[in-house]
Amino acid sequence: MRLLLVEDDRMIGESVRAALRQDGFAVDWVRDGRAADETLQSERFDLVLLDLGLPQRDGLDVLRALRARQDATPVIVLTARDALEDRVAGLDAGADDYLVKPFELDELAARMRAVLRRHGGRADTAMECDSVRLDPATKQVTLRGEPVMLSAREIAVLEALMLRPGAILSRAQLEDRLYGWGDEIESNAVTVYIHQLRRKLGADFIKNVRGVGYYVGRPA
Ligand code: CA
């Protein structure tokens, strides 16, 4: 899952980003409202964590612009403003939930799961390909109905491939899925995760097109 964190407070931003990465999210972090708006117009995210008091452009403004573009990306508002009208304004502007700072990271994680589950509500979110099934909300993977234990990053690679069966993803595209901006990427990381996934899900499950990339399912 790819997540955009919009937060101008360095301490909060760093701790939230570290905790979410630990949970296997690819986190991109921007620190002002204008950057948030531009990023949201050019990139896709599974979830946005949005501070309201931001330099350049207010968080509420960014949120209203997002919804005005008919973009339904889930948004959780992070606000230091405890006032009722601010929380109401956030929800009215199209937020899916809000958290008042300071908050516990465990609570943030629980709210995120709830919002992602609700959004997943468009029918069954689980993805299936051959005998492998992946539920992105719970991160559960089964092979022929039997649970398979995968690491967060193995799941991130698997999810990217299963989102578009038959589509070939290059190593760079898979790396992009694994990490947010500014993260160091070990040059053979994708190869290692693919190897692990094949070991756990069957050697033929992920196919390789030499020099191009990887895919699951039938070639498009
Ligand atoms: Ca702020």
C-alpha cells in the first residue's frame, strides 16, 4: 500500500513515517499544502494522512480540491485543532476520519485499517490469481486456501503484481511500490523478494520476461 503523509511538523512526520514503514507501507512525505496538492494530482495513493495547519495552503483546501476532482482516495485528517467546528469542517470537506494530535500510533493504525476496510467495501477487495488469494485490507495470503506467511515487503511486491494480472512490471516499478521517496533501495531487493515469493507460492507463479520485468497470470 502506498501512502501520502502531509505533515509540516518534523518530529510527528518522522515518527509516523517510521512506524508506517515498519508496517510495510510505502510512505511519501510532503510538508506543505501546495506540494500535497501537486502530488495528489500526479500520483495515486491508497490512503492520505493530512494535517490541516500547513504552510502554503491549508489542509482543508487541499482536501476540498481533491474531492472537487472526484478523487475518492481515502483521507484521514490529522489535526491539532481540537475544536468541534474544525473536525466537522474536515468531515464536511470529504475526510473519511480524523485524529486529534497528539495521538497514539496504535490508534492511527487502527483508524487506517478501518478506513481501508470501509473503502474496500466496494464488494470483495481480495485479489485472486491462479490459486493465490490476497486480501489487501488484512494482508492475508492463501495458496489453495491454505494461509501463507509473507513479510510486509513480500506482500507489497505480490500486491503490485496481482493488482494487474498479465501486466509486466519492471524492477523499477516494483521498487517504487516498495519504498517511499528518499528511501535507500538495495540493488537486488526486488530479485530477493521475487525469489522468496516463488519459493512460498510456487516457482511458476511469478513469471519473468528477461530484461523487461515480472508478471502473474496470463500475459496481457
Ligand atoms: Ca501543522
